[in-house]
Amino acid sequence: MDTGTHFVMGIALGGLAAIDPVITDSSVTAQAVMLGTILGSQAPDIDTILKLKNNAVYIRNHRGITHSLPAVLLWPLLISGFIFVLLPESNLLHLWLWTFLAVFLHVFVDIFNAYGTQALRPISSRWVALGVINTFDPFIFGIHVAGLTLWGFGFPPTYTFLTMYLFIFIYYIARFREQSLVKRAVRQQIPDARKITLSPTMRYHRWRIAVTSEKHYYVAVSENGYVTILDTFDRIPLPKSEILHAAKADINLAAFLSFSPVYRWEIEMLEDYVEVRFIDLRYRSNGFYPFVAVVHLDRNDLTIKNSFTGWIFSEAKLRKKLNLIPF
């Protein structure tokens, strides 16, 4: 989820903590728990700072180790320990329990996005992405704001937030049902579909779709249950090529390949260099595929001249990014 949603989730969880009699009996513990749930709801996303280094490092590591099984245990220890130093009169056990719940909830809800997390590390490094909830979901954010508003007007936090979570639970069930219906509609149009990758949008009945069949990739969109195929590409396996072998040594392309499950590739021989381009098919927007990896190689010895991976929404901006490093 986005930072704003995680933030309101942390506050709501701190309000729900009123269900715990140990917390209601101690104002210091209540303050500590509120701080713990807010910090716990944000801590796993500290890896966002990696974007300051470069896109390759960010793509490889975001929602990786900071969302892993060891991290889910480590974050609550660090956060509750830090808060306990500030507020030693608080109940450490209950502070840790509610902070742990905040961290766990952060990682848990992230697996429902199309981006997903490596939540099973170190058992498995695969990305867990259920693809039923957009990174920013207006309903989930809105119902949290509504719950916090009611709490601010004096409604009891326990019943307010338990009711809120019940509605969210029902909403998740509805989203899984919607996803199932979309996949069924895709299979009706593309009977030989081997893999269907869905990316939810902020609109409840609109989904981005990438389909892999034996011979083709299909890019489609579902709107109110109707599936429209937008693009079709031949599925060409990666050949054994010196050019591709050299390009794969680039950190930006390696990061892209570690993250993207469905893509097509192009090799273009230009006058001064060879361009290798990989294009993620999940995020088509206004006829453009914004998530790419591009590597420029010297035509003579195939050394890497420059490269880029990330989100780019026009060819002109992509060229500008690549030209930051002169040939």
C-alpha cells in the first residue's frame, strides 16, 4: 500500500488497542502503543530510501528484506525497545505485541498488490503478489479516514474500528471475486492462455491484463466485466546471443529481469551503438509501456555505454535519461 494508507492504518490500529485492558489502564502505555503502531506501520518501507542511490538498487530491494520473515520479527523489537527507553513506565510486552501487529499488517496487506513483496524470505525469494488491491485503494483509505473521523467525534474506538475491519474484510472477498470473474472472461477470449497477470487500478471495475500463451503475449483491459485486447505480440524466446549476454551484465537490466514476470524484448542495431530494450507488459498507459530497461552497447566490443531502468512516460524523457551519460 502507499505511505498515506499505511499511516492511517497505524493510527487506527493504535485506536483499536483500546480493546486491551492493560492499555486502557495506563495512559503512558496507550501513548507508547500509539507511537509503536504508527512507526510499525511505516518501518518496512524504510527501503524506499534506496531510490536515492539508483533505480536498479531500489527495484531489486524494495519490499525485499525489509518485508521478510526475520524483519517482521526484528522491527517490533527495535521499535518497542526504542519507545520503551523514551517511556519506561509503559508495559513493554503489550507495546511489543501491538507494534508487532502493525508491522505484520503492513507486510500482509502489501502481498495483495500487484507489486507484491518477498515476504517469504529467507525460505523463498519469489515475489508474493496476489494482485487484487491497487497500491492506493480509495475505499480502504477512505474507510480509515471515516473511522478516524468518527473516533475524533467521540465514537468508541473499539466498536468503530472493529466495524471498519469487518467492512474491509468483506471488501477483500469482493475483490477476489471480481478478480476471478475477470480471469474467467479472459479465458473465454483467449482459451490457450497459460498465465494471466492482473493489475488492479484505482477504479473498482477496471483491471490491466497481461496474458501469456504458447505463441503470443496479449495486453488487455477489463472494464465492467468486458475484456478488450489492446495489443498482441509474438512470444519470441530469448536467443543465445553475445549481445544479450553482454546486456544482461548491466545492473539495470538485471534488476528489471529480477522483478518483471512478463515482458517483450527488442534489439536495434544503430549507427554508433546497439540498443537492447526490455518492456514490461503489465502497465500499459495511454498506448505507452512506461516500465522498461534499456541498455546501450558499443557496436565493436559490446561494452556497456549507458543504461536505464524504471518508469518513463515518453520516448523523449527516456532519451534524456540515457543521454545523462555521454557516449
